[in-house]
Amino acid sequence: MWFSDVDSLSSPSSPASNAGPGPASRSGAGGRRVSDRTRRRLVGSLRRLANRTPPREGTRRRFEVLLYDRVGPVRSDLLEIAALLERELQPDPDGVAALQRLLTDGCESPLYNADVHPSGLRATLHFVRSRLAAGY
């Protein structure tokens, strides 16, 4: 099973602690900021995911949750998002949250659940890329 090295943004915090001058206080995401550590860990997770190859041994493959047939076609998109996220010092919190759900949610993510249509993966990556590319 593949576990992502990402921090959760869903931890409760008071809005006053997140509010302040700058773009984060005007965000529709409640003024959340994305920490540098979270950003770096997401970049690393995206690059590791894009560079993963299917396991060759049958025993290990049986316990693998990641759907490799879905990662291959979007490998360049994953690397592009990693590069965007690495350059952006204050990425959009909504885009980062969508990316974290994609990497960690085993029930709803098209990377892990074969019952979720593959078009959901492309849609999520398009959403994340557009949020990160638009600047924040």
C-alpha cells in the first residue's frame, strides 16, 4: 500500500490565527495558508508517484492499492504540478487540499479506487494545475 507523505490541512484552527495581511486572508478557503513543509512534502509525493513502476513480484502486487494504469497517462501532469507547487511560495489552499485528497483518499481518489471513473483524475489534475498556475 502506498502512503503519501503529506500533512493534513483539515486540522481545526481558529480563523483569527490564520488571518492576516496578504492573499491568504482573502481566500475562499477560510484564509488557510499552506506551510512550506506541506508544500515540499507534496512535491516529493508527486514526484515519487510519477516515477513509480508496477511491482514485478506477485506477492507485493497483491497488496498494492495504487492503480498503475491510471498513473502512466498523467505522469507528465503530475511532474508539471510538482514543478508549479515547488515554485509557488504561497499556493492556493483549495488546490492543495484537492491534491491532498487525490493522494490520500483511498475511497474517493481515482488513483486508488477502480470504481471511481478515470476522468475524475484528469478533472482533479486540471483543477489543481489551474489553481496553482493562476497564482494566489
